[in-house]
Amino acid sequence: MKKRTASGKGISRLSIALVVVLVLLIAACVPMFNYITSGMVNDIAVSINQQYSRELNQQMSAHIAGALEYPFQRLEMLRCSLQMMDRMTGEKLMTFISRQEQANNIPYLAFVTEDGNVYEAKGYYLGTTRIKMLGKLLSGEKHIISDNETIAGNSFVLMGTAFDTPIPMGDTNICAAIIGMTNDELSREIVLNNQFASGYSSIIHRNGSYIVKNRATPFSGLNVFSIIEKNYSHTDEEISRLKNAVSSGEPYAITATQEGDDTFSFLYFAPVEGTEWYIVNTMPGTFIKSSVAKLQDSLTKLSVLGIVIIMAMIVILLQTISGAKMRKNQQELETAYAMAEQANEAKTEFLFSMSHDIRTPMNAILGYSRLVKK
């Protein structure tokens, strides 16, 4: 029994020692693990955000392309309405334009004749002196989008379409139509503001100038490249690569760290099909840091859980080995006890037999001795 108690105490002391080692191991490993995995987790987070931004920009690009189809469809309907009018004149055309602008809340509507005149609601003028896109329309290009067009002191994004069949008007023909949208209306049509809680999107031209600037953008400026150069840490080579990629119509991603701060943002540039525009999706550093912190916290918890499981398995294994040894010792003790009992019984039987064998002749000798004395 003493052996069992000593063995039990030994196992208890070993278990306590293992628990202490486990606590110390966790206390030492967690900071070390955080340090080792911080770089890896950052790379994973940036990769995840890059993939997320790429998919988001693809969806946004498709969304914008779909939104830009609507003005062209509206121009086609206006062309059909205009074609049904008899004996078209300049006055009739201007009246038609005025009514359509008021009825359909169109900021700017105009029609172009083959001689280059642009008819608006309030009159007409030679369009080649005011509208940059007019030459392309007169040459027969079907759909054209031109940003930063200034008409009567207002900035518009103009969308023009050339007619397959010109509409006669006096001694000339109406060959194209133009519809204009302000930047605010374009932003409403495309629904950029507050569409994605984790980031924000803007539309730029390939030269970096904003066409639609999201109100969530924290920095002032009219050009995204200038904003990056002014407010983020960078190298001239990085900026050069970004500009070259955008000017050639290729998607590009850049991780930019703000000047004087460790906060960084992930910017993904993707072209909008059929235009000279780019979607710039910006993922703020706070969102990325939150993702990194959650990922790192999860990995730390998993590592601690793994250590606990490993140590628990070691404890169980030691307990199993100790139990097996105890059972073996118990069996040996029981076997030894049984053998001792057998030896004791054999000794008792031997002594009993010897006692009987010795007493019988001794009694005879003692009896004869008494007889001889008598």
C-alpha cells in the first residue's frame, strides 16, 4: 500500500509540474508567436483585400457600364420621337429640346447637324468651338463619352451618339444627339456614395483627374495622383508604375501609407469598359487593421489551443503509462503475495507433519522411560 501511495503522489507532482510548464510555455509563446506571425498575417490580409478589391471593382465597373447605357437608350428614344415630327425646323427642334429637358429632368440636351451646328433649348452655335467630342460625332462614332466639358459655365459629362439615319431639317440633316449630366447627377446615377461601408469608390480619368469624387475621400484635390504624392509615403518608381498602368488601361493595386502615420490604405484601380475612365476603390487602413487584428487574434487562440491540446495529450499519455506501471506493480505484488502465502502454507504443513512425526516416537521413548523407572 505504501508503494501505491508514493506512486500516486509522484503522478500528482508530475501533473502539477506539467501544468506549470504549460502556463509558462503559453506565456512565453504567445508574444513570440504574435511577433513571428505579424508579417505573415499582414501579407495575408493585404492579399485578401486585394482579391476583395479586385472583385469589388469588377462589379462596380459592370455597374457603371450598365448605368451609362441608360443615357444612350434615352437618346435613341428621343431620336425616334424626333423622327416622327414633320417638316423639322430649327425652332421646332429647340422647342422639342426645351420640353424634353423639363419633362424628363435632363440637365443638358442638344442635337448636332451635319454642318457642325449644335442646337440647344435657347439657340444654336458652331459646336466645334465649344465641345471637344464633336469631331468624333461628326465622323460617325456611335457612342462617345467626354468628361469635363464646360458649357455656359457649367461642367458636364457629355454622352453623344451618332444617328445611323440622319433626320432632315431644312437644307441640312440632324446627325447626332448629345445628353449631359453633372458630376453630382452622375454620382447619383452610379450610386457611389455610401454603397460600401468598408470602403469608398471614385471615378477618375486616365490622367488621374476626378470625374466623380466620393465624399468620403479624406484629402482635398482634383487629381488622385497628386493626392497620393502629397499625402502618402511612396517612391518615384511606385508613382511612375501606377501612372503607366493607368494610362495604358491596365488594372493596378497600391498599398499607400499615410505620411507621419502607420495608417495605410489599399487602392485598387480598374478600367471601366468602353470609356477612358477608371474606378478607384479605396479600402481604409482601419478596416484592414481590424481584419489583421481579428486574423492574428484567431491564430493566437488557435496556437494556444494547440499547445493546450498537446500538453493535455502528454499528460494523458503519462497518466496512461503510470497507470500501466501501477497495474504491473500491483500484479507483481499480488503474485508475490500469493507465492508467499503458498510458501507459508507449505511451511506450516511441513512443520505440522514434522511435529507429528517427531512427537510419536518421543512419546514412546518417554513412555518406556517411565516404565523402566517403575
